Amino acid sequence: MNRYNHPKKLTLRDISLRALFVVLGIILLCLFCPRESTVQLRFKLGEPWDAQELIAKDSFDIYKSEAILARERDSMRRYYEPYYEKNLDIAEKQINRFLHELDSLADANMLSKTLGRIALNKLRDAYDAGILPDSSYNNLQSMGISRVHIFTHNESENGTTDKLKSQKMVYEEIMTQDENLHTILLNIKVNHFIQPNLTYDATKSINQQKEIDQLVTKFSGRVQAGEKIVDKGQIVTQSISDKLESYEKHEMERHKTPGELWSQLGGQVLYITLMAVCLFFFFNQFRSDYTRSLKHSLLIWLLVLIFPIITYILISHDWASPYVVPFCMLPIFIRVFMDSRTAFISHLVCIMLTAVAVEKPFEFVTVQMLAGLIAIYSLKQLQQRSEVFLAVVMVIAISELAYFCLDLVHMNFFNTQGVDGSVYIYIMSNGALLLLSYPLLFPIEKVFKFTSTVTLVELSNINNDVLRRLSEEAPGTFQHSMQVANLSAEVANKLGANAQLVRTGALYHDIGKLKYPVNFTENQSGYNPHNGMAFEDSAQIIIQHVKYGLELANKYRLPESIKTFIASHHGRSKTKFFYVSYINQNPDKVVNDEIFTYPGPNPASLEEAILMMADSVEAASRSLSEYTEESVSALVERIIDTQVKEGYFNHCPITFENIEMCKQVFKNKLRSIYHTRISYPELKK
């Protein structure tokens, strides 16, 4: 992996800055990491206890199960007597109104006083017993309540619900006394005189309910400090299960001593520091370039921090399951901007930092690790939105399958607790959030100055403004750039380099020729501006296309990775035609080499070296008088050997084996481009 380990020493300031980031990250993780008790006992009713014997550290009460508490509360319900307030004014008012109506009917000889007195007595008896709204009366009956408290002002008495009346009951009792009375009372609408005079008192009733509930104790016993709760291999009975559940609850609720708190905090600090050190050793051994690059190390560390912190917050506030957090965003981002191995190691450290706070760490690490691997495998080159969607579908499918397999392994389908179906729903929600990876690539690119494959594909579109201008204003340069792009991409694929990066860089490497296209041979059609011009001036005009290219790159906001190709595609080479011509014309003069030398720098990456070779070979191939296997081979050998001899590749990670492979690819491609066509015969008359 030597191509990732360039010899570049960090200054003391650089080391201090990176150490500060790491320390701040550890502090943040420790601040957000939950410090509640994490005691989780794994046991099943009727099965042996697999762990070591469990001894109570201190005394705690044994909680009754919810089923037992519900039964005891139901049995105590018969003692519940709700409170109702009787309103005497309502009874007096309605009875007087009814009496006045009956007297009016008697005076009109429409009703005998005997029948009227019967109806009045029925109404008075109902008000004395108490009248309830129909809905309240039905609720009492459905709840099975047999006794109530009825109070008037400061006087209270107990009553039975069978003596209470509903509005409907009173109406029916009055109307069914006599057939003649029924007909007469229909005309006066007797139901208007039947109004509830009992009002439910919620405050007193609830207080009485609480008093009854307090009679039901939540505990069935007590475990003393030092008492053995369960022994190794002992069958977990219902009694032991209650003790184990009570032990878990006690550990969750009890206040830790200062010593325990400091011990837990120290463990968290050491664990998080250990994960950070492991990550550092990986980069120091295999990816030292990322350690030396501030933007790479900062992005990786931020991604490793943000997902555990989000999970800690969710767990602390009990908002959602940790499975809803889209951890696979981390390997997707790092895979797109860096490489697969870095993505996996960073993802593994991230989920290990998170697992310390989750309820079932083994299941969590297993599911998230498999999901991360699938995300990395499915995104070899992110070039289209559909690839993100496919990756999300695969991540969801593998995560669901992995958790399903763990449920089968633990036989959750056959125990009393059953399967936790909510986890599967959370995993689906995780996939929906994972779709945000694609739009989030853009702000990460802008903030950290990265270039994703998606951006490179977009820049490769020849309808972009600068490439369209190049094809219209400098068609020869455009065709040259296209040929260089094809040659470079072919070589990059053979060497395992970033083919899309070098292809895009090749398309833009000569955009500086847009300023004065006619000054360059490939764009001339008979007239050459350099005729009669001093060789020094001509050389400066040619050299200036690098400077103009960088200016155009800034104008069109091209990424830094593309600008490096514009600056380095000639390296520190010379404009050989004018340089040699000047020496031949002035053999006695001392030559100022800088006048004829490109500003550089020389290539610093494998992709830049490939482009420099492809650019020189493609340009020189146009000067051949004949395209034979020998002439093409000699041209490629001469140009690349000269570049190696002059030291243009001394500071980029390319080997002699790579160079020989480049030569072979260039020879094969040029022979196929400039192959000899057969002449077609003419038709004889």
C-alpha cells in the first residue's frame, strides 16, 4: 500500500491540532454516553441459568408481576365507593313545577287529584333516592359498583346503586302507573321535570380510589443483601424470574455511589480511548496519507463521533431504538471519498463505540457490521442515483435477514416473550433515512473540498460550458483532450488507479488554450502566428496556457483535484521545440532554462503521472509520418524514457512495472487508433 504512504512529516502544530480533535471527541462521547445502569440479565422461564451464581449486592424488594397486580386491583374494586353530590334545589324546583302543572290539569277537570298525587309521589321518591344521568347510571352498572357515597353540604351517607334511578327509569315508572295518566302526561312532557340531582365528585372519588390502590402492595417479598438469587445451572422458576426482574429494576433505579460513578466514567473513557487508538494505529500503518491530511482525518473522526452521539441521545431520552440510526451513511461517505478498507474500519470503530450503550450489543454489532459491508460492496463507483437506492435496498434486506437469523438462533419464536417486531420496523426506517446519503454528498464535498465520482461524471459531460466552448473555439485541442482521456482511462484501469478522475482531468487539462487557440498547432489551418516570432516569446505564449487554464478553472469553480491536472500535466518540462530551436540558433549564448520551462509542479499522484505520459504520447504521435508498429513503439519508448530520465515522476507513487504497463497500453491503443485501412477497389466499367 505504498501509494498511500507519501513521505511527508507533520509539524508540531499539525500533531497538536489532531491530538486536540481526538481529545475533544473523547470528551464529547463521554459526556453523551448514558451512565444509567446497564445490567441486562439473559434468562428464560423454565430453562437453566447459564451464568455464574448471582448474589444480591444489597437488599431490594421483589416486585409482583403486572398480571398479579391487575388481579389484586380487580379484587379490591368492590371496596370502591364513588362520591356523588345531591342537589336539593333541583328536586324542590322540579317538584313544585310538576305540582303546579298537575293542579292546572285538576282545575280543568282533565286529571283527578288521586292520579296526580300518585305521579307526584313517584317523582318525589325518585329525587329522594337520587337521579343520575343515563350514561352515568350505565357506567356504574357495567363497573359492578354496588355502593356509593351521597353527600349534601357537610352530611354524607352511604347508598346502594340498586336504589338509585336513571332519568329513563323514573320516566318509565311515572308513565306506566295508569293508562289515562299516561295519555295526559304525554301532553305536558313529563320528561322536562326529570333532571339529574346527583353530580359525580371526581376529586373525592379519585382520592378514595388511590387509598384503595395503596392497599394493594407492589411487593411480594424482599431479598436481603448477600442472599443468593440464583445458582449456576438452576432452573429459572417463576419465583426466581420475579427476583431477577426485580434485581434488574433495582439496579436501574438505585442511585450510584460516587465511587461507582467514577468507576463507570473511567471505564467509558478508557474504552473510547482504546477505540480511538486502534483507529489511529490503522491509519498510521496503512493510510498515513489520511493522517497527514487534515480534511481526511477530520471528516473520518467527525463521522465516527456523530452517529454514536445521536444514538446516546436517543437511548438516554428513550426516544427510539438505536436501529433507526443510519450508521451505513458512514461507510458510504468514506467509500465514495476515500477507499473501502478505511470505510470498513471506521464503520467498525463507530459501531463498537455505540455498542457500549445499547441493550443487546452482540446483535447490534452483528447487524450493523453486515449492513456496512453490504453498503461498501454495493457502492464500488457511485455514479448514478439508482446505485444509492440499490445499496439501500440491499442494506435493508441483509439487516432484516441478519436480525431474523439471530431471532432463530435465540429461539425467540418459541419463547413466551416472542419476537420484537418493532426492530424490523426500525430497520426499515433506517433504510429510508439512508436515502439521504446522496443529497448529503454535496455539502460534504463543498465543506471538505472532496470530489466524488458523481461530480466527476457530471463534469465529464461535454455539454458543460467550458467543454462546449473548447469543442467550438478550439476543436483540435478538444479532439486531443478526448484522445488523452481515453488513453489515460485505459491505463488507469490497468493499474487500478481512479479511471474516472484521470478521464475528467484529461478533458480539462488543456482548457487554458481557449484564450488564444490559434497559437497551438492542432487548432491552426495554414496560418502560424509563431512564424517570425522570437523563440523566447513563443515559448512564453505556449507556457501561459497552464496559467490561463487555472484561471478558467477558478472561474468555472472546478474542484481542486481537476486543477492539479491542469497545473501538472507538463510538470517542469520544457517547450522542446522552441528550446532546441533557440539553442541551435544561438550556440554561443547561455540559455535561461526558466524561460522555456513550464511552472509545474511535477506529478504527485499516479493519476497525474498517467495523464502526463498520455498527453505527451498522444501529441507526439500526430507528428509521425507513418504509423507502423516499430514507429509507434519507438515513439512511446523514447518519450516516456525521457520523462523518467528527467525525473518528472520522482515524487509520485509509480513503479517501473507500472511504467512498462503504461508503455504497452499506449502502444496497443495508438496502433488501433492509427491502423492502416485497406483501399476499396473501384468498379470496372
